[in-house]
Amino acid sequence: MSDTMSDTTPSLIDEKKNLKKGVSPNQKNSIITFLLHVLLSFIIMLVVGFYGANFIYYTSSIVTSLPSANTTEEKIINSPLLDKIFPTKKEDYGLPPDVMKGGGKAMKGGATSCENKINLPGAGVYNKLKTIGIGNKKPGWPYNMYSNSIIIGPVQSFKNWIAESTADTYITNRTVLKRLFSFFACDPAGNIFANEPFQMFLVAPLMLALTGIVPLFTYFSSWFSLFKTNWMFALPCLIIVDWIITATVSFVQTFQYLVTLLMLPLYSDSGVVCDIVGRNYKVLIGFFVFLTTIFAINDFKNVSF
């Protein structure tokens, strides 16, 4: 038993050495723990900073143009970057375009001025996105199964149904996502939700937390698209095919949602992402100090100096 105690407690020689140095065993252990927590705080600050910058990268790519005072036109929200990453037109999927009206009014968050830096990526960013299949003019599978021939048989009709229903659910879900981004976009008329620290520390983590409901949303929207596109195929295929399509589409879209929020901007345009982190360095340093202070209070609460 004495051997066990000697392994778990400081020896008399160690205690004397520490006392000579003016550091008790508890103080030494607390200092080591605190230094590890400082490192952890730094890592957390970097994760929050770069993940938040990824989100801001999307919202800062939206350009809002106000109509002139003499017209009744609605303001125009435009983002070539989001249109490439989140295409919401049928022709982007190799399907015949719909005749649709223009976009609606932009959502506003308040009446303060917005001074955020607008992000307008260059050709190099779009070329890099093409290397991973984003923004290519030629649609891939399953959209390349679609045929707009006047006379088609039942097999081609089935292929068209799969291509159209998959495109429809992607268009629906990406439209929702783009509207969420536009809610936090810079607006010349004012938008208090365009505040970058607010997006970095609150909105971006909330968007990540919504990952839990993304599979459900994409799953049910996929079911809706199957019947909306062609219920005559959806109904007979209800037992086997429909379940496979909806589950697969939901899984793929959830994975793409995570990749889009966590990694895509950092991969395609790391310079701009780092610039966003840099211009928010004061808030990030304050966050780091806050974390280390909380850890210090906890680590040294039972230590007497």
C-alpha cells in the first residue's frame, strides 16, 4: 500500500524542491492545466473564426441594388457566386426553363447602415470550383438522363421523372438556403443582421446546429418533388423506388450542406476567408480572452498563492 501511495502522491523531496521554488504541487498542476486550456481556447477561437468567416463569405457575396426614386421597381438581389454554388434554375440542371416572374422583396433586418466589404470572386475562384464539379455547364447524373424529345417511351419517361424530381428538390432546398443568406446580406437601405461578429458568433453556429433537421427537411421535400413531378410514377413506385430515391437524396444533400458551410469557401477562396477573419480580429481576441479567463477562474479556484 505504501508503494501505491508513493506513486500517486508527491515525494517529500519533490515537495521540498517545489517549496524552495515557491510553487506548491497544487499550483504546479493548476498551471499546467491552465496552459492546456489556453491552447484549447486558441483552437476554439480559430475554429469559430474560420467557420464564421465561411458563412460571412456567402452573405458578403450578395449585392443589393436599390431602385431609383422615380420607379416602383423592387430592389434586386444578385450573387453570381451563390448562383453557381446553389443553382436554382431548371436550365442549370439541363431541364427546360420555366417562365417565372422576377424575385420578390428582400428581407430586411433593420434601418442601420451597412459597411461590410462586398465579396466579388474572380475567375480563379470559379475555375477552382469547376474542379470539384460546381458551375460546370454540362449537367451530370442523374440530370443527363433527361431527354426533351417529342416522342419518348416509358423507360425514358421514367428517367425524366428521376431527373426532374431530383432537380426540383435541389431547387427547392437551395432556394431556401439562398434566402437565408440574403437575410443577412449587406443592404444599402440598412440591415442590422449584416453585422459580421453577430453572424460569426451566433448565426453561423446556429446554421451548423440546424444540421439536425436538414435530413428531415430534404427527405420530405424529396417526397413532395416525386409526386409533384409525376405522380403516375411516384404512386406505383411507392413501395421500393421512392424510398431509395428520397433517402439517397436526403443523405447527399445533408453531406453537401455540411461541406458547403464548413470547407468550401476555405478551399475555393482561402485569401478572402482569411481577410474576413483578419478584419474581425478584435472580436476574436476578446473571445479568446473571455475563454481563458473562464478557464483561469475554474483552474485556480482551489489554489492558494
